[in-house]
Amino acid sequence: MDVIDVNKFNIEETKEFLSKICNKIDEEVLENASLLVNEDQIVGMMSFECFGNNALIRYFIFKKVIDEVSLLKLFQNVVNKAKNKSIKNILSFIEKEDTIPLFKYLGFFPIDKKYVFIDENSILKTSSRNASVYCYKIT
């Protein structure tokens, strides 16, 4: 499997991939997306939205089970994109507890959500208030 960036040549295919899962697609977030491709088919993607020097994972979607090496390649590509934008931390709001081991495997660690603000709003006052918050520190 290969990891590629979303670009003008694959943006429509990326939107089609997302439209099967998401009702609303944030095109600005697609600029920060990395795709996992197998035989010219998108099988997964990860993207983030920037908030100052922090980023929030927005799309983390897979069409099929992928191997650990491919997952790490995809994540490293996202980290490199974030670094290039001077991002220091990548956050993930985890709604499904069974995905926590996946984030831990990637190097995320839990943080106290009472210190998490998005656009000056406490996460505790948003629809994500029941999510676990995990952070990946970019070095």
C-alpha cells in the first residue's frame, strides 16, 4: 500500500470516498489529508484541522483492515504535514473506546479534557464533551 497526499488530481475521488461515510465534507481539512491507496483505490485516509499550533484529527477512516506498517506510514505522513505547518500537538477526540488502543499504538496519550479548548470553547461545552481526549506530541 502507498501513502499519497490529496491533490488536484485525486480530490474528486477523495470526496467520493468520504461521501459514503460523511454527510458533510470540509474541503479545507482535505488539504491536510493523506491517503492510503491499494491498487489505485483509496482504502483509508487521515486528516487534521489546524487550531494555532495544535491540530485535531478530523478524518481517520478505513475501508478495510490494514496492516501496522501501512498505518504507521500513513500516520507519519500526517505528522510530517503537521510539522511543516508548525503544529506542536495533534489531538484526537475519541468517541469509541475500542479505538483507544489504536491511538496508543501510534503514540497518543490521554490528557485531561478540562484543559482542551477549540476556538476558545471548552470541549466540555461541545458535542464532544463525552469523548476521551488523546494527544500526540510532535518533536
